[in-house]
Amino acid sequence: MKIYKDYSLLPYNTFGMDVKAARFVEYDSVEELVKFLDGQEGPFPFLHIGGGSNLLFTADYAGTVLHSAIKGREIVGETEDWVDIRVGAGEVWDDFVAYAVACGWYGAENLSLIPGEVGASAVQNIGAYGVEVKDLIRFVDAICLETGRERRFTNGECRYSYRDSVFKKELKGKYVITHVTFRLGKRPGFRLDYGNIQAELDGCEPTLDGVRQAVIRIRRAKLPDPKLLGNGGSFFMNPVVEPEQFEALAKRYPDMPCYPAAGGRVKIPAGWLIDRCGWKGRSVGRAAVYERQALVLVNLGGATGREILHLAQAVAHSVREKFGVTITPEVNII
């Protein structure tokens, strides 16, 4: 176990914010985490982070930042049709996707190149190109920060919805995920009807690696490399509106794209709304809306978290004024 004081979080957030944690703890097993929690006295503010690809720090963190280094992949169930694999929360998400594709297992390929770690994927319910990680998750194993006890959550108990879970609401800050068990298919079952995956395949017969590489090319063409330009990926969630509101908007904007959402509601791409408000490529000081994808806010160099937040608030205000639609951050603001 590694324990540091006044530790820079620069390597642990893709926006490139050089903020500090009063204490930083990295553990590589469930036993180490439980031992650490058992030795704590009194209330401590804890923040558990993964790769930091979904975080915007606006100041130093006065409490303890926890980070999992739990690795490993273990097959825990298998039939002719599917395989269940239990993965350590500290595994890099895209490494796991690459592994699944190499093994010939279907289901995760559309989620290629999403930054972050496996544990965070189960908190955020990451998704892309018509697939959400909730479609793959069977179980989430976690430790209660207050008691140090282990608990296994079923998929249903995680209460997944669009970019949401029980770990972001009622249980926020109360559990630390240690492992996630995924069920992947052994028979072809591609999702190619979302985005422009079909066009990227250019008429070729889809294969697991072919779809993964197509998704990677699409993402790289649209999204900046955080090593070169600090960002947290998609900053806003796509708003979901009632059908009546969408119909009214569609009369004013016939070219407005949309996708079906749960309960008969309609999902509108936030990037389209932001672009229509004229924000794509615009900057406010050292923060900007990415020139290739309006859904992404970027650090042009030396921006503070508050500068990024100020830009985000201005963007959201414009969308609300023009369309009457509220867009909310997908990024966690700390």
C-alpha cells in the first residue's frame, strides 16, 4: 500500500489540473483496503478515483483520495454461448476491451477506447455507439467505507440508467468497487446501427477486431488526446426530453437528430445543441469547446478547474436560452 501526504493529482486527472490531495492512498488488494479502513478513526472525507477521465478538480482536495491498483481477470462461469469474467477495478478499461476482443468474446467492442478504469465504468455506466456497460455487467463487488464489509451488488441492485447508477446517487461515497463481473457472448451479436460504424466498415463483413478498430478510428477523429490537450471526454450528458417537447423543437429545427430513450422519451445529442449555439471552437480564456466535437471542453494550457467550469456554465446557459433544454455535466466536478 502506498500512502502520501500533499500529493499532486496531476497524473490522475485527464483535464491536467495540478491540484493536491491532503492524503493519497493506493491499494492493490481487498485485504489492504479493509486493513486501511479498519485503522481509521473519526470521520474522513474520502474520494475514490480511477484514471480521472471523468473528473474536474476546481480546488485541492482536503480529504483522502483512494485509488485502486487491484488487477486481474478470472473466468468464473462459462457455457457454449457466454463467458462470465471477473475483473479487478484497477484494470484499464480499454485493456479489458482489447483482451475480450482477442479472446473472441462479443459485447464490449463498441466501448473501445473509452478512457478510465473498470471500477469507474460500473459507477458511471459508460456507454457509446448504442451499448452501455450495464448491458454486460452481472455483479459488482464492493467494500463499505464505513464498516469495511464486502457486498455483492446484482445488476438490478445497481439501478442503472443513462450514465447513472446507485453509486452516483444514494450510495455515492459510501462504497468502493473492487471487482466487476461481466457476461460476454461467444456468438456474433454486433450493434452497428448507432453513429457511423457501418460507414467506417465501408461494406466489409463485420468482425470483432474490425468493429473495435472502426470505433477507435471514429473516436480518435473526434476526440482530442488528453496527453496533448487536457479534457474529460464528453463533458455533458445527452438530454432526454418528453416526446411533446421534442415534437415542438423538431418543428422549429427539422434537422435535429434524436434517438429513442426509455419510457417513450427522446434523447437529443448535446453536441448538436451546443454546436447550434455557436460554441464549437470558441474559447473563454484558457478553456475552449473543442473544434471537432462540441461536446468536449478542453484545457488549452494552464486553465484552472474554475475556468473550465465557467465555460461549461456559459455553454449550458446558451442551450437553455435557445432550446429550453437543460444539459447537465457528465463529468464529476470536485
